[in-house]
Amino acid sequence: MASIIVKLFFSLTLCSSIFSISSSSSSSSSSSIDFWCNQTPHPEPCKYHMSQSHHHQFEPQHRSEFTKILVQLALNQAKAVHEKAQAHGQKCATEMQKCAFTDCLKLYDNTIFHLNRTLHGLHTASCSPSDAQTWLSTALTNTETCWSAMSAAQLAEFTAQNNVSDNVRKMISNVLAVNGRFLKQENYTEEEINDAHGFPSWFSRHDRRLLSLKPSSVKANLVVAKDGSGHFKTVQAAIDAASRRRVKTKFVIRVKRGIYEENIEVDKDNENLMIVGDGMRATIITGSRSVKDGITPAASATAGIDGARFIARDVTFRNTAGPENGQAVALRSASDLSVFYRCSIEGYQDTLMAHAQRQFYRDCRIFGTVDFIWGNAAVVLQNCRILVRRPLQGQANMITAQGRGDPFQNTGISIIGCQIRAAPDLRPVVRSFQTYLGRPWQQYARVVVMKSYIEGVVNPLGWSPWGDNDLGQDTCYFGEYMNFGAGSSTQSRVQWPGFHVISNPNEANQFSVASFLAGRTWLPVTGVPFSIGV
């Protein structure tokens, strides 16, 4: 199988081995390419692809022009990977390998989508530099997730190769660096639109009203009911019906009380969808998939959400695989500008996969054991209850595992005004297990806990290494600010360069809804209550 994968990408890997080939462009053009590419973290692939494309025929005059060229080059490479994978995916042998390829096809399709929207936004000035950085961060995260899926499928020969997927990652990383520096040098700040009710303005008045109404009073486009009193008996059937609408304006699906045993998916093209339940104790969507079934963590999700501006309220997303079955996701979201309000997200290991883009969770409950809030989104949890469950014997609980692998990605986990407590099953044996606020899954992992109640369940060290190594301890950003409770003391916390006891309010506000999510520009239209600052 590994040889198939190597062949799959063989023709594309050439691009990483022929950087030394001299360019046929003029010396002045080569000089210009060198000048621009030397400003990126990966200049060699930049120089090679610039010299091989039509862009070498003219010299970029401004960083913004260079940014567009880099996005186009990254897009070309991503398309090449996707085309090759489509031709060979059916040759996978095991279920895990098939699942990994399915994940990668979807992830690269998603990467192409976000690179295209970034390129269009930069050419038409229809997106902010912050939007572009979010979509580029998502594109890079997608390629990393694909790489992880291939590694999990034990394709050792493939993962050892310097293949084109690594080249795509480097090209996207270059764009992130250039656009990130552009943001800093231009002193760009998001336009902050104040709202009389304190909502970020990406929640419309209509959506705000939808969240203020009782579920039974919400005027739904479709109703799901197990007893047959609605339009459909399953949630996925209603989601599929919504996906067929031509105009993707707000579409509301009311899911009446009941336990819905199904795995649901909201595709990236199914935007502006809202699911309204009858309460987190009444409307429950539940599955039991796990990696023990021979699938990837992403594929185990009870609910997988990719469509932008998704809203869920008064619903439970549950994975019942249990701690003995390892990674088992209850909710996986890569929905940009998404909101989860009064939802319960229940599992054990890897419960909430906040995979990518901008996400906001308010008044939610999140249950888990190992790495149970993870991924590489820009995510704010506000006024939530984070409940640590009893793990397997010998395991330690890790509340977060953040996956920021590039210093220019505008991602991280911000926990504000929450409660971190032992769940009922852990409470009687709480002294038998260690619990930590998190560990650095990737080199530039970023997590902050601010103005939250931290119960004594949390180890005085606060944060844990990743295994037996010091990955990310110098380069991560783990911060705590004005927390309280028996587990909140920072006196005995880890002594890593990457750990910060935040004392400056201005530093803390970098991780607020307004700054971290550009929340004033989209949250008010959703109607979810939130606090702009810290």
C-alpha cells in the first residue's frame, strides 16, 4: 500500500527535488524573485514555483501583489495533489487506509475552496486581511490533518517521503507569513461595530431573535420528529433537504425532543444552517464511532460541520464509544463564524474537535478525558462548563490539545468565564487521576484560561508535556489570567518559557471575542449573548 501512495504523489514530489535547476528567466526577474522569496520562511519552493510560472515575467511591486501570486501557486499545487489522489484512492487496502484517503480528498477539496475564496477576496477586496489569514490558516490545518490521517493509517514509507503535500504546506506557510507581516506593518485592525446589546455584529437581528425565542416558537423551515409529526424522522434527511436549496440564506431546522441515533454531516456548501433543539437534555444526537472501528478521528464524529455560519442551540452532541475505545469525537466543526449556544458536547477522548476557522461556544457543557478540546480553530468558550470525566486506569486527563503548527496562524483556544470541574463519575476518585489544563499538541500551541473557576481537580503544575519530550515548551503560548478556585493558583505552575501568568489587561484582551474572533463583526447577527472583552 505504501508503494501505491508513493507512486500516487511521485510525479509531484519532483518539485521538491529540482529546486536547484537554474531558471530560464532574465537576471533581473531572478533577482526580483530572490528578493521576494527570501522574505518567506521557505524560500526555495517559492523561488522554484515563481520561476516556473508566468508570474516570473513581471516583478511584484508590492507585498499585496506578491501575496496574491503565492496564493495562486499554493492553489495550483493543492489542485495537483487532489487530482492525483482521486485517481489512486480506490487502491487502498485496509479500511483505515480507505478512510484516510477519503478524509484527505475532502480536506484537499476544502483547501482548494479556501485558497480560491482567499484569492477572490484579495483580488476584489471583498475580504479583510484577517479573513484571509483565517482561511489560509484553515488551508494549512487541512493539509496537516491529511498528513496525520496518513500517519495513522501506518503508511510509513509515504510519510517518510518529502512529497508534494509537504510542498503545499510550505507554500501556504509562506503566504501566511507574508500576509501576517502585512497585517502587522499596515497596523490593520478589525472594524469594531458596536451593538446596543453587546453582540458582535456577525449575529443579525433576525438570528438574535431566533435565539431569544422558545424552541416551540421558532418558525422552522423543516421539522424533524421521531414520531413522524414533522417533515422528516432523521436529522440528516433534513440537512440533505436544506443542502438542495438554491439560495443559501438562513435555514432553520427544528429537531423535536428525542434521541436520534445517527451521524450527521453538514457539507461546506450547506451554509447558514441553524439547528434548534428542545433543550440539551431533550434533543440528543448520538453515535458511537471511534478509531477502534478502523477509522480516523475526524470520521468518528457524531456531528461533522463544515458549512459556514452554522448555529446550533439547545442540542446535545454525544459519542458513547466510551474511554476504552480511544479517540471518539462527538462534534467536529470547521464551520467559519459558527455558534454553539446551550449545547452539550459529550464524550471521553477527543470529544470536541474544533478543527478550523472561527467558532464561538456560549453556555455549553463539554465532557471528556484525554485531549477533549482540541484542533486548530480560533475558538472562544464563554460561560461554559468544562467537565472532566474518569479516564482509564493509568491515564491522565488533558483538557486541551491545541494544534497550531505555524507561528502565523491566527488560531488558539480561549476559555473565558468558564467553570472547570470534575464530572460526577470522577468526583469520588478524583485523587486517583491527574488532570491538566492542556498540553502542546503542536509546536506553537496556544491556549488561555481567563476569569474562570478552576476546581482543585487540576494539578498544581497546570500544564503537561507532550509525552516524554519538550515539544512546544519554548514556543507555545499557555496563559492564565485572573482565575479563581482551588486549582487556579499559579505559584507551582510549569516553568516553561511558553507559559505566561498574564497580568496586563491589554495582553488578556488579545484573546477576547472582539480581538481573537473579530467578534464584533459577526456575533451580534446570531443573537447569542456574549461579552466583547475579558
